Amino acid sequence: MEKDIVIRPIKEADFPSLLEIEHLIWTNENSPVVHHYASVEEYQEKVADRVIFVAADEQKVHGFVDVHYPTPLLSHKKQWMLGIGVHPQSQSLGIGKKLLDYLKQAAKEQHIHKLSLRVMGANTKAIQFYRKNGFIQEGFFKDEFFINGQFCDDYQFAFFID
């Protein structure tokens, strides 16, 4: 199945599938804020400032990676912050790696120097995934969030483009 999946820029028709993925994957264990969007239009407004690539075959969208600049500062235009999500039924098939590989190449072509992300400490599978894909830990935020009566650590990871 993985060989039939292509990574490409988002199309208008992809937004309902992306909304479904968003609603399925985010929990208090992997995000400090669990968003629920009432409509595709509301979701589109939320991501309007992002560049989004999807992993899709002819039947469905399996995952996405989105990027945006960390701030509006001109001095931040060589860095992309990223978010990545893969449909639960499509996880462990290499789709996340394909998305990151595509993103690394797109970043190189756009003269981006650094890809960065934040990941909650409880999300150990994601931390392992990022490390396996060449990301290094840059920051550690002890007790960054207070969720469900408990403090939660947060980490910042980065990948540097050659």
C-alpha cells in the first residue's frame, strides 16, 4: 500500500479528510489543546496561514504535514515549525517518514535552514519517531502544561537542513 501513496500539496477536496484526521489523533496526551472544529470551513480558517502537504492514494488522505514560520519576523524566514498527523488506520506504514522526507526536500528547495516542532513528554512514540528521523532535542520545558490535574513536560526538536 505504501508504494501507492504520494506526497503532494493539499487540494481543496482534501480538507474534509484532514479534519477527520485532526479529530481522531489529538488528545491531551499529545497536545496541550484539543481542538474540535464544527465545520470544514472553521478548520480551513485555522490553517489558512500554513503550507500543507498530504500523503494520499487514489482512495483517501492518509496523513499530512503542515508548516509555518515561527513568527512574522523577517529573521525567522529560514525556519519552519511543523505539525504532522497520520490517520490511526494508516500509522506504522512508513507514511510519517515519507512526509518528513518530502518536507526536508521541500525545505531545502525553499532555502529553509531549520525544521522545528514541539512534542509533549508523554508522547514517547512521537519522540522516538522524530529521533529516528534525524531530529535532535533542542529544548526541555519541565512542567510546561497542567493537564487533567498533572504537570506535563514538553520538548522542542529540530532538524537542520544541509
